[in-house]
Amino acid sequence: MTLAERLRVALDKGHRGTDALPLADTRDPRIEGDILLAPAAVLVAVTDRPDPGLILTQRSSALRKHAGQIAFPGGRVDEADANEIAGALREAQEEIALPPHQVQVIGTSDRYHTFTGFDIVPVLGVIPPDLPLRAQEGEVADWFELPLAYALDPANRIRREVEFAGATRHYYEIFWEERRIWGITAAILANLSRRLGHDHVAA
């Protein structure tokens, strides 16, 4: 069975056989009540190696929002995009020069709602290893590949708590080498870990 086939089976099983994730794990804890959300998508690109990797980017320090943070390639879904998958592929091509035809799309996973007003759909896909990716100057400072098994292992995920607006909120952190993965990216990885059978859904 190929990597793509294994991921497709695991993702399908995870969504069919697992209850819905807790609301706290699928939306920014700062959101209170209903807010207007714009469609967005990110590409969770897995490299087809004996030990698969995961492609992430580091946002430019010059950006107004989320400067310097680790993120998946992705962004707002445009009206010209056919759907969230098309939006994720387009954004990945713009941000790191990843050709859409090189992505074998596996499927989509749990949406994540952000405090800044986005409804993010993670798109899981498999890509060939060692593509000549290139960071888009001005928006992406760098891109890197970390081991997928490391990113999905719950032992590498730290649950933090913070007081906000009189309530205790939680978020996740993952440290790899000298990089800190947290916020939306870590939350999506935590949810994907559960769907792919690396972690259980909290009661």
C-alpha cells in the first residue's frame, strides 16, 4: 500500500469512527459567540519518503499579522477558486512554488475557526520528495521539512494554559530543533494526529 493509500484509509477511518472534536480544539479560544468567517485553506503537504516529512513555512518578519510564525502554506480562498482544495493548492504554489499537479490530494480534515475571522480547511496531500521549492519573497521567509511522525506524536505536543478575558484558555506548542510551532498550526496538527490514529480524542 502506498503512502497516499495509507493516509486516505486512516483519514477516512478517523472521520467515520471518531466523535466530533471538542469545540475548544477547532476554534480559537478567544472567540465568543458567532462571528463572520471568511473561507480559507491550508495545504498539509506530506513528502513521499520511507520516513515521510511535513512541509511548513516561516512567515516573513515584515508581515503585519503573525510575523515570523510557523505556518502551513495557505490563505484566503478566492472567488476564482473552485473550492477549498483549489485555494490551498493555489496558495502553496504562490508561497513556495509547489506545482499543483505534484500534489496527490488525500482529502480534507477538521476546520479551524480563527479569532481573525477565517474558517480554515486543512487539505491533506502527498508530494514527491526533494521538489525545488522556493519561498515567496516578502511573505515567506523560509520553508522547511520536519518528520511527519514527530509532528503527529502526542508526546511532542505541549498543552499550555493562559488567562484571557477572565477565563483559562489552552493552546498547543511543538518544538522541533530551534523552531516553535504553536497556535493554529499546532492545533491543526493535534486534530490531524487524532484523525490519523496517533492520538485519542479527549473526552
